[in-house]
Amino acid sequence: MPLTYIFSLLAIGLVLLVATLGSGWIARLPLSSALVYLIVGVLLGPYGIGLVQMRPEALMVQRLMEFVVIVSVFGCGLKMNRALKPSAWQSPIRLLGLLMPFSIVAIALSTHWLLGLNWGAAILLGAILAPTDPVLASEVQLAHVEDADELRFGLTSEGGLNDSLAFPFVYFGLFALKDSQWENWFVTWALVDFIWAIAAGIVMGIGVAKAVVWLDHRIQRRQPADDLMEDIVALSTILLTYSLTELVNGYGFLAVFIAGVVVQRNYYCDPNKRLAQLKFTEQMEKLLEVAAMIILGSLLLVDPILRYAPEGLLTAALLILLIRPLGALLSLCGSGMPLPTRGLFGWFGIRGVGSLYYLTYALGKGLSGDTAERLSWITYIVVVTSIIVHGVSASPLMEWYEHDFKSDPPLETDPIARLEDR
């Protein structure tokens, strides 16, 4: 048996042991766990002991990032504890309907004019970098299903949804790269990749989740499943929803998030089942986060980082310090939130696995040459910068927020969540 394979298993085992047994110490560090795992990835990569040798165009990397995202967005859906009324979802509606398009346009304009990217590449980069990450933001997301805080709810729902709703703009950028005459493909994009794919994602997310829950209820009444196997219903729901949605050309990420919302609302008579599924999903998500960050760390190479550092750091600075904060303040104007809360919405625009997935997806769809290399390293630099900056600042800022500015429970709370509280 090859020694490289044996040493790889040894490294994976050691990393998992440290990630689990050392989780208590890691949680006490003034750093996010993602940053710790990223450093481990660097140590395991070409500049360390060289056990992890991945390249960004590898299909396995794309599939791993894809699976990380679908597990994470399902977990976000399970945490949604608001009544399904527009008034209860004001912050995610504003963040998705206003902030995300603002971010895409602002990134596209700035990289086109400052970096000289053509419009197709600039729009594609905007779509890659605009979504916030549902995987790496555990410090600022809902800690449990009864948490009614507006900041945590808004960031969790945004992370769960914008990884889905950025997909049409990724397609837009890819179309624009292949054909600069927008009139040749714009109508097809609008009808198929925007209207149909979003609608199909919504319908499939509701339909598949309701079917799984109905089947689960019927079978459990006749012959209860083993408790351990019952938790895996969550994984089957994720896979069925995602695959069936993709078969009808819908957005699987969107469908999986909605499936999570449907599942949590249909298990209100048995809240322990939903909490068990959420715990199982969070455990999978944490394991996949470790793998994703190790792979990202192993991808980082000194020469291209130095070559593209000016462009990457400029893009990161514009996104983190200007575009996201300004967009959040504008999007949340009139929401009634205090200014510090709106400021934290603007600061916590963490970029991570979602952006890496969209990048690898674009590479798999034919993005190549100098444009591919340029967009890849700008994305890596922005993601790593975000992991460092937000990873260092998340804990102290959230402690300050919890102590001085945490919002009261919203008026439109979910009656199901209130029933569970009793």
C-alpha cells in the first residue's frame, strides 16, 4: 500500500482528533475555528509536510464544496423560527433583495474600472464574492432554534439563501464571458436561469420535504425506526431535495434551504426530532468545514499570491470595508434597527465555502486561461482575508453586541417556536 496514502490517513486522523478533543480550547481562542483549520491546511500542503496535494480545477474539490454548502443551508433552514410573514422576514428580504444585487454590481463596477476586467469576468467575480458564507459564520448565526435575536436571524437566513440566489448571476457572468452580445442570450437567461430555476427550487423544496415528512410520519406510526438511523432522515432529505431539484433545472441550494424550513415546521409536534436532525446536521457541517478549510490551505501558493496580492487585497478591502458596510446601511434604512446592529450586519459579510464552490463551478463550466487564474487567486485572497479579519473580530464584537445592543425578540415570532418553548 502506498506510503503517501497511509500518511494521508494518519494526517486526517490526527486532524480529526485535534478538531474534536481540542474543540474546547479552540473555542476559547480569539480566533475562529475556520482560521485554525486553514492554518492546519497550509501545514499539510506543499509548504508543510506535503500530504495534501489538491488543485482548484479538481472535480472532487467542487463536489466537496457543493456538499458542504447543501448541508449548511439545510441546517440554516432548520433554525428558522419566524412566522412565514413578510413582516417577520424584513432583514433577510432587505439583505437579499437590496444588499446582494448592490454587492454584485459594486464589485463588478470596481473590478472593471480599477482592475481592468472585462464585463463578463467582472460580473462573474461579483457573483462569486457577493454571497456570505453559511458554513464559517457559526459565531454570528443563530445558536439555537429559540434564539429570536434579529442580527443572528438575519445573518443566518442571509447565509442560507444568498448562496442560492447568487446562482443566476454566476450564469449571467458565464454567458457574458462567452458572448458579449447580451441580446443573444438575455431572454433565455431571464426565463430559464432566473425565473424557472428559482420557482422550481421553491416548489421542489416544499414538495420533497413535505413528502419525506409525510412518509416518515406514516412509517413511524407502524414501525418506529432506530433512533440513530432516524437522524439520517435529515441527510436523505438533503440528498433527495437537491438531486430532484437539479434534475428539473432548479436551484438545489434554494430547495434545500426551503426543505429545512418545511421540515422544522412540520415536526413542531415532536420538537425533539427536529433538534436531533439539527444536531446531526451541525456535526456533519463541522466535519465538512474542517475538510474544506484544509483543502483551501493546501491550495495556497506563494508565487501566485504575491503576483495577485495587489488585486486581491484591493478587492477584499473594497468589499469588506466599503461595499458590504455601505450596502447594509442603505438596505436596512427604515428598518427600525439601531445603528450598531446595522453596522454589525455590514461588518459580518463573511466569505468562504460558497465563493469557493462558485469559483470551482465556473472552472468546470469552461472558465480558463488568464481570466481563470486571475479570478481564482483574487477569490482565494478575498476568502482568506475574510477568514482572518472576521475570524479575529467575530468573538469580541459579538460579546460587545450581546452585552450592550442585543435586540428584543421580534413582534412576529413563530407560534410553533413558542409552543416548543412551553
